[in-house]
Amino acid sequence: MTQLLSEILTKYNYWIYITLMMIGLYAMIAKNNLVKKIVGMNIFQTAIILFYVSIGSKKGGTIPIIKHDHGAASHVVHAAEYINPLPHVLMLTAIVVSVATLGVALALAIKIYHRYQSLEEDEILAQIREK
Amino acid sequence: MSQHYPVLLVTVPLLSAFLISISGWLNKRLCFPIAVAALASASFFSAGLLSKVIHKNVVLYRLGGWAPPWGIAYRVDYLNGLVLVVVSLVALINLISTYRSVEREFSEKLGAFYTLYVLFVTGLLGITVTGDAFNLYVLLEIASLTGYGLIAMGEEDRAPLASLNYVYMGTIGACFYLLGIGYLYIVTGSLNMADISAILPSLYQSRAVLSAFIICMVGVWLKMAFFPLHAWLPNAYTFAPSAASSLIAPLMTKVMVYVMLRLMLTVFTPDFVFSAIDINRSIVWLAVIAISMGAILALTARNLKKMLTYIIVAEVGYMVGGAWLGNRAGMTGAILHLVNDALMTLCVFLVVGNIVYRMKGHSFEDLRGLFRKMPFTMGAFAIGALSIIGVPPTCGFFSKWYLLWGGIQAGHYAFVAALLFSSLVNVVLFFRIFEIGYYESPTEAHGGGHSQGSIEEAPLSMLVPLYLVAVGLVVVGLYTGAIVNNVIRLAVPPGIV
Amino acid sequence: MIWQLDLAILTLVVVTAVGAIYIKDLLGTAILFGAYSFLMCLLWSIMGAVDVAFTEASVGAGVSTVFFVGAVFRTTRRTKD
Amino acid sequence: METVTSIKPLLAVLVSLAVTPILVSSRSPNVREAWTFVAAAAKFAIVISMLPVILTGTEIVYTVAEFLPGAAIRFRVDALGMLFAIVSSSLWIVTSAYSIGYMRGLNEHSQTRYFCFFALALSATIGVAFSANLLTLYLFYEMLSFATYPLVTHHQDQEARRSGRKYLFYIVGTSIGLVLPAMVIAYNLSGTLEFSSHGFLTGAGSKPLMSLLLILFIFGFAKAAIMPLHAWLPAAMVAPTPVSALLHAVAVVKVGVFSVVRVLTGVFGIDLLHSLNLGPFIALVASVTILMGSFIALSQNELKRLLAFSTIAQLSYIVLGVGLLSPKGITGGLIHIAMHAFGKITLFFCAGAIFVATGKKNISEMVGIGRRMPITMTAFFVASLSIIGMPPCGGFLSKWYLALGSLEAHQMPILLVLLLSSFLNAAYFMPIVYRAFFCGPQESMFESGVKEAPAFCVVPLVITAAVSIVLLFIPQPFYRLATMMVLKITGA
Amino acid sequence: MKAAGLLIVILTGGLLIYATADFPPWAYPQSPASTHVSPRYIEKSIEETAVPNVVTAVLADYRGYDTMFETTVIFAAGVACFLLLRIRVEEGPEEQLFRHSLTGMTIRIKDGRKAPSDLEEFERIDAHWVPQDLIIKTVCRILIPFIQLFALYVIAFGHHSPGGGFQGGVILGASVIVLAMSHDLRSSLQRMGEKVNALLCAAGVLIYAGTGALCLAMGENFLDYGILAPLFRCDPVMARSNGIFMVEIGVGIAVMATMIRIYNNVSSAGRYDEGL
């Protein structure tokens, strides 16, 4: 029991990211409204970003900006003192990708709305079938 | 100079895309020549790379001068050298062939269209050439994002919705891939493919590695439309403008198959995929279902383009199944089919492009009497169709041969049966098209104004590239031995027998 | 790191996410999504990912929300689910 | 076995392929047909020029591309291939002349397409004849299937559409569904597809597996029209008569039979079939087809359909001959390829000539036609004698050897089958001839006076009928080639 | 659909939870992720690139190639939005609203009739937005320069503190978006027209890729800024730092222009007429 509890506590960030990801995934699959799906998509993406950021964190580490004095760059830096910067870099990319996808998706949603006067997938499909 | 080929291959089209974008605002007439020059040089570089790989060895390139795994590295070996040549050539031929239809459909936004076109190709080339798992993701997103834009520009009303569905599924796919890479990163601490595969063997029993593998695979399958994750593909490709569908349909799924092979062969290594975890037979069963369902769904289509998209779904099943058979013949077949299918799909989609250019439609009704109206286009279509059916000496036969051989060697007779079934269904599908074009005469409503029996062939600028591809199908078929011996044989790791 | 604060934010993140999915007004969805992004950004800055948090604050909570509002403005606020 | 490398086999295949662009582009029918003749003559010349080399026992080999070890696109001209190639290339010349008469006589549409695909089909036929391995054979076999589709469905009407479907269903369905897997299995077992004089499957697998392969191959080559996969042949009779004549009496069906013979001799080998005791099975299948085909032919009224069923029966003679697994039987089967070809093509030419001259298709409407078209009907009589197997025609020779073979193999039932079948042949051919000539003037359905079909139609059929007679007395080079082949595969 | 969705979600979630059990504990300093590749970045970044903010160093140098494509993604999104939405309309929407600035009276012009656009006291207003918002307008007008200044600072100081091209670019873009929201789209378009914006998009990424190509032209690998030392008249390590700065400027321009571009297209549905 205590083992389970510690398992839950030491990895709670991971549980939260799974929860968020599932919320996003559910919204993308089950929701009917196109914009809601787009929101779900973004939640899904941020959940993965949360996951990566969680990988990067390090007990006893501080933010990855090296303390330094001008001209005395030679002093030794210990990796254990700083948080792992690599996932942060990757996630900057991921955030940018997500906003790019968002832009395109919204543009598509607007285009669809102009054609069908609706954002509900079932109504649109019904209109298509009627034709 | 030649040591910079790997990066030039990607950055020349990239820079050209920006130039196209600028010239789209300043002088539209320059867009097309720049695009042609960019893709022609990409083809040149990829051919140079392949010959370098064949004559010397694997080509490595350090971007920014940083050694992997700290920096990003490009790695060209037999497998991606081949795929690079295919991608760049297909894109170039399609670009030239669709010049006129693009002019007609996108006269207003020529610059934007060609920018996305070249960026899409850049993305695919980058995916193929890179040796870094995360870099692959970024380029995947470039290819996808430009693909969404290109697909949604179809003249039909349904294109945006189809594209938006593609956005959803594509994003899930890419995110799954990203997540899988994250899992690998958490257990190995590296993003470089070669580095990961060096660290992995001690972790084969880890659940995280297994999950990473499954998640990556699901992501890649989503992107390549492996049944039952194919739902986005038929509509997206059907309603896309013809210039875009004949670019995306041959390339996107094939490059994703390449990614799957790369993950299986390089990142996770055959030891893990075929020995440490025992799932390959069940995956081949999935492929059997994919092939059969693709074939059956194609039978239900009442529209030429849609029918072809379902055939793509079945063909993806071929390649996945072949790769997962776990023997040399199957793997060879999968790689060979990747090349062949790109060419075959290009051929038939170019034909669809020509038909749409003249007939303004691609439903079965529009095909009536087409053999009389467009005999040359339909001649090329016949060659493409025979190749998809798998008739020698077209290339489709030889890859099917390897797949069948692999299936028999592995004792997976359901896969063999599925391949034969799908070939037979393809015969039915294509001869149904031929019958419509051959026996039925166009109705008054459609033929309106044209005297019956007059030839209305597509312009020469569309026919010449089409015939280049059609003849290429036969030539590639005849040179199968050379391709397999000099490239594919060496691309399959020695661990697979 | 103060774990109470951490926990509170994590809970709120989930709440806003669920809210954004379930609220029956797309403008509300957009705003809740902005709140969600901002909470995310807080979470990341707690974890020391300052650059990511900065980006998320400007991109996720800022521009993305504006895009959402713009899109909703150009289409419709109404939704069935 | 000596071999020489020469590009001639490839040229023989390509020469008809090469003229298709000219055919497509030429606007004048005369130019087009002249080119057809040139191609046909060139092809025949190339084939014949190889004959002396072959007769010395040398084989000609040419490799186009090798795609797997043991599986290449390769030509190898041996006695059997030569025999078949001579038959089909010589008959192409005759048929070209006949086609011109027939197509112009009926003023058919799309003649350019017709001649193009005809040339393509001939390329494929020669390709099958000269193929050195299963892969090449399969390649040209499929090419032939698709090249003949537009010929079969030439009329482009609903009936043609139905027949075309049936044709494809049987031919392509079996080749992809049965031959292709059989080929891959054979390759997987032995690592080669190259025909060899004693087969390459010896010792490669168990008897059930071998039997399965045999069944897949025999029924897979559905062009051989072995029952129950024969239904496409009568359906394909909707094609213009020259097509039926060359393709369905000679090229297509003979390609099917040729493929079966090749597989039996070059893939399995006579010895293996002997040791597995599979000969009787082949003979049984063939005998059933022979008898059933003949019986059904009795009940036909449309002349071309009757000929089609007759063809189905006659084809199985060839398979039967090989199935006897005795030297004499095989000789008889191989010679029958040539004998039947000349006989049957004459019959088809006659049917076509009757149709061109009178528009009649049914036997019941042909009472008294012998007086109106005496030359045609005389040729018909000669050819039917050949098919029945009576002297003075070539058919006698092949049936004689078949009978000897069945005695040699101690298979009395086969001899009975042969006799019964000959009787049935006579029973469906002779009434036609009888009623054509011997009927009272009042019974005759035609006005008096001789009115033959155009010369382009009549001359070819006279030539082929004459050849049918000549072949009994001068069976060379066919007999020589057949015995060479038998010597090679039996080692006797 | 809902049940299927739930099922898929549960299955996927189950798989993820299953995998999590094998993860190292959260924030465990000895985990492979913290010990394999990343230490080098932390320990060497100052030495090798003279950039204290490790994230910036990795972003723009060690993995600068990724970042170039990331900028390209943004650029592609901008082009895609333009391609999808932009429609050129000769005349404006069916009805246009004009406000008489002295009286606050609003008039409506329908069906393309002659608009009083040449009269000074009439100003065009959006059809959906009627109230006069003097306070917001004024506040924003005062704020915008500061926002832009801050954005420039973020770009320039990305080497030493959180921030960099992306964040700065987004903020810069946001300042224009704020202008468009507080006034209207037309006034922001007056300051940055469509063509200028599009050219800036391309120019930004071109700066990035061009820097890489420059390194290539000078004989080193792509994006190997060290070779640029003679150009900057400094040692290779500082050249890396300067190279990163150049690249960040490119990113900033591209991101700014693209954000504005997407906003313009989305908020006006491609008509570039009436925005949010």
C-alpha cells in the first residue's frame, strides 16, 4: 500500500499528464463541435509538453541559466545544479508547432462554417448526405 | 562540395520556398521556375548521395558542426538513399506535369501554392535524411501542415472538412510519435537514433521501451493510414486538388512507411522487434485485415479517385505486412514496394489529374467513352493499373513477388491469400474502369457540345511526364534485380535472414 | 517548490481543461482555454522551465486565445455540446 | 547441351511490338496493313533463321534482366519452343491476309486498334514459346491475356462486355490466383524457376505438396481450357473471326497448352511425374475434357461455338499425350500442336468466310452452302478430316502416335477414349459437310450460283487446308523437333 | 461515438499508465535523461557558445537546425492560412457603417453605394462593433510602444535571461494585434500592409536559413557559426554567440509577421476588411 502510494506520489506529474492527454483525446474523438475538437487537440498537445517538462525537472536543480561573471567563464559548472535544458528546447518547438496547427485548423473551421453555416459535425455530414 | 550534399538536399528547396514566397508577391512568373530548379537540384543531390552510398559507404553530416548525440546529425544509408531519390524525383515530375492545372486553379495564389508545395517536399526529404528522432518530428509537422493546406484547397466543398479531419488525425499521430520519443528519451536520455539503438539492448525488457515502441508505431500508422486508422485518408485525397493529390498520395504514406522501417530497423533494431517482443505475427494479421478491407472498400467506391485512395490503404497493408513478416524476402518486398508504389500511385494520380483537367470530374460517369477521347492518357492508366494489379514486367509484380515469397517463407498463408485476393480485386476494380471508358459512350449531358469520338487529349506538357512515369514502371521492373542487389539487399540489416 | 501550490494548480489545470471541453459556449471555451494555458505556464515555471513558461504565456495564453476568439467571432458561439 | 547467345529470340518477340507505333500513327489503311505484313514476314524470317541452329541440337539463349538468382527474364529457344513458334508465326502471315479480307469485307470499326493488339498478342505468343523459365513464361502469358482482351471485346457491345468479363474472370483469375502462388512456392522450394530437361522440383517436396502444385499449374493455365475452366472459350467466340481463328484456335489456347506442357516437362519432369505416379491423374483430367467437349460440341448449332468446343476437346489431346509419360505419346501430343493448329484455323477461316459472304452463323442455315461456296466447303471438309484424324491429313499422324503412346503406356482406356472421341468428331463434322453438298436444290437455302468470299479470305484458307494435307507426307520439321524434344526430356 | 471514444481513451490511458511504472521517479537526478546527453550542454555552453542561458544555446546552436524548421513550421502555417482563407473582394461587404465623429451618429451604406469615405468627419467602423471606446484606444496606444520595447528586449536579452526570438516575436506580433483589436483591422493594416507582412515572413526565415547557408558558403558545415568569426571580428566562441543573435532576430521577425498574418486572416475570415 505504501509502495503504491509512493508510486503515486513520486510520479504524480505523470498521472496528471495522462489525465490531461486523455481529456484531450476524448474531446477529439467524442465531441461533435469542430472548435471543441480543436481545443481538445491543443489540450492533447500541451499534455505532452507537460510530460516533457516533467522529464526535464531535477531535484536540487535550478533554472538552466548559468550563473557567471564576465571574464571569469572558466569556473566549473556542475550539471547536477541545473535542470535539464534539452526537454525545454524540444518543447519550445512543440509549442510553436501547436500554435501553427491551431492557426491552420481554425482557418479550416472558418472555411467550413462559411460553406455549411454550422460547426457541428453531424449537421455538416447531414448536409453533405442530402446533396 | 559533395560532402555537403545531405544538407544541400534539404536546404536548397527550403531556401527556394522562401524565395518563391517572396517572388509570389513581386513577380509571379518566377515561382514555377524557382520550384523546378529547387526540386531538380534536390533530385541531383539525392542521386549523388545514393551513388556515394553505393560506391563508398554511409554518409554522415553534422549540422552546426556538433557531434551527435549533442547535435543533430544526418545519416544517409542504403535505405534512405533510395527513398530520397524516389521522393525528389516523384515531386519533380509531378511539379512539371501539373503546371497547367495549377495555373488554372491557383492563378491568384501561385506563390503560396508553390511555397507549400516545395516546403512539403522539403519536409519529406528532411524526414528521410535525418538521423535524429526529434528532428524527424519537426519535419513531419512541416510536411503535415503544408499537406493540410494543400489538401484543403480542393475545388470541391468537402475539401476543408476532409482536411480538418486529417488535421485531427495527423496531429494525434504526430503527437503519439512525439510521446513515444519522449518515452525513449526518459529511459535512454538521447534523441539520436544511432545512440538510442546503442543504449537500448540493455533495456529490452523495460515496459517503457515496449510502450514507446507501440506508441510510436500507432502514431506512424495513423500517419500512413494503416487500417483501421485510415479514416482520414480517402476523403482527404479524394477532394484535394489534383496537383496536390498526385503529390501527396504517392509520397506521404510511403515516407511514413519509411519512418516505420527506420524505427524498426535502426532505432529499435530487428533483435527487439522480431525477438524480444512477440507481436510480429499479430501485426501481419492486422496487415491482412488492412489489405482485405482496403480491397473491399475500394469495391464500394463510385468515384475513380476514391477508389484509388482505398487501393492506397490496401497497399499500405502490403508494406506493413511485408516489413513485419520478419524475414529478408518480406523486408525486401516492403522496401521495394515502397519505391514501386510511389511510382504506381504517381502514375494513376497523374492520369486522374489529366482526366480532371479535361473532364472536370472524376466520378465514374465522367469516364464514359474515355478511351476514345483520351487514348494516350488511358494507355498510361492501363500501364499503371497493370502495375498495381501486379502484372510483369511492370514493377508492381516484382515487389509482390517478394512479398508473396516472404509470406510463404514465414508460413503466413493468410498474408499470401490476402495479397492474391487484393490483386484479384484490383483486376475487377480496374477493368470496371476500363469497361466504363471502353463500352459506354458519354451521355448528352456530359458530352454537351462535343461531337462524339473526337479526341480531347490532355496537353503535351501533362502527357510527357505521365509517359515518363509509365515507361519508368516497366524500366524499374526490368531493373529490379539491380535495385535489389545494389541497394535493398544492403539496406536490410544482416540480422534478418 | 511548495507542493500545496503545485497540487492546487494541477487540480485547476484539470478543472479548466474539463471546463473548456464541456461548457456550451464557444467563447467561454476560448477563455477557459486561455486560463488553462496560463495555469500550465505557471506549472512550468514552478518546474523551472522558464523559457517554456514564457513561450506558453505569450503563445498559448496570449495569441492562441486571440485566434480562438477571432475564429469564434467569425463563426458562431453556439454549440450543442 | 550446347548453347549459344543470340539476340534473335528477343528480336522475334519485339518485331511485332516495334510496329505498333507505326500502326497507331499511320492514317492510311494500306500503309498500316503493309506494315503488318512486313512485321509478320520479318518475324517468320527471324524464327526460321534460328531453325537450322536448333536442329543441330544447340539452344539459343538470351538474358534480358535477372531479378533474382534463378529467376530472370530470359529467352531460351529449344525444339519445343521452336515448333510452337514456327506454327504461330507462319499462321500470323496467313491470318493477316485473312484479317484484311474479313475486316474490310464487314467494314469493321477501329481497325487500327485491332491490328495493334493483334501484333501485341503475337509478340506475347512468341515470348511464351521462347521463354526459358516460369517467370518469363508468366510474363508473356499475362501480356497475352491483356492484349487479347480488346480483341475479344472488339464489338464493344453488351455481349462483348459480358464475354470480356468472363474471359478475364477465368484467364486472369486463375493466373493470379493459382499460377502465381504456385510459382512462388516452387521458387521457395527449389530456388530456381529455370526450365530444365528433367524438371527442377525433383526431391523438393512431399507428394501431397507436389500434387497440389500440379493441380495449381494445370488448372491455373486456364487458357488450356481444361474442364471445368473452359467456359471462357465459347464465350470468347464473340470476337471477330480472324481473332477466334488465330487466337482461340492457335495462339491463346495453344499458349495455355504449351505452358502446361512446359510445366509438366520442364518444372516437374517426366521422371518425377513417373515416380509420384501423377501421369494417370493428368490423363484422366484430359480424357474427361476430351469426351465432355466432344459431346457438348454435338449439340451446338452455332458453327463457331461448335468449333470452340471441338477445340476444347482437341487441346486436351496434347495434355493427354504428355500425361501418358511415354515417348510416343509425348511425340504425338507435340505434333498435335501443329496439326491441330492448321486444321482448326482452316475451319475458323471457313466459318468466317461463310459469315462474310452470307452473314450466316448457324449450322442449320447452311444447308446447301457447298454449292454456293465450293472452295470454302472443300477446305472445310479437308480440315475436318484432319481434326477427326483420318488420312490423308496431318491429324492422322498425331492421333496415330497418341494411340501408339497409350499402348506403350499400357493404358487401354485411353485408347478407347481416343477412338470414341474420333467417332464423336466425325459425328459432328460430317453432317455439316454432307448437308452442305448433298441436298436437293429445293432444300438448299441459297440461290444457285457460286459466290465466294473475297479473295483475301479464300486464299488463306486454301493454303492452310493444303498444308494440312501436306503435313501428313512431309511432317518436317515438326516431327523432327518433337522427337528432339522427347529425346531431351526422357533421355531415351 | 462517445462510447468508442471512451474505450479508446481508456485503452490508451491504460497503456500509458502501464509504461509509467518503469519510469525513474519524477525529478530523479540520476535518471538517464539527466545524465546522458544534457550535462554537456550545461557544463560546456558558456565555454563553447558564450551564452549563459542554456536553453537559448541549445535552441539556436546545438539544435539550431530544429529551430530553423520550427520557424519554417510557423511560416508554413502563415502561408497555409493565407492560401486557405484569403479572398480578394473588389467591393467591401454588402453594408458598411460610418460614424460621424462629431455627433457620434452612425450611418449605414448598403449594396455598394457611394460611401462618404472622402469626407474627413466620417470614419469607417466595423459592422459588429458600435460603441465608441476612447479609453481602450488611448490606453492601448500608450501601451503599444512599451510592449514593443519589451519585445525587443526579450529578443536581445535572450542570451542571458528567459526569452529569445520566439517569445519576443510573439510579443511584437501581439502589439500589432492589440492595435488591430483596440482600433480596427484597417488601421493596423495601414501600418503594416499585407505585402510587407508577407515579405517579412519570408525574410525572417530567410535570415535564419541564410545564416546557415553563409556558414556553408564560408566552408564549414551548415549553421556552424564558428566560421563567421572573421565577419564579426571576434573569436569563434563569441562568433557563435553573435550567430545565435542573428538567428534570433530572424526568428523574431518571422514569428511576428506570421502571428499578424494568421490573426488578420482568421479574424477577418480572409477579407482583410473588418476584424475583431
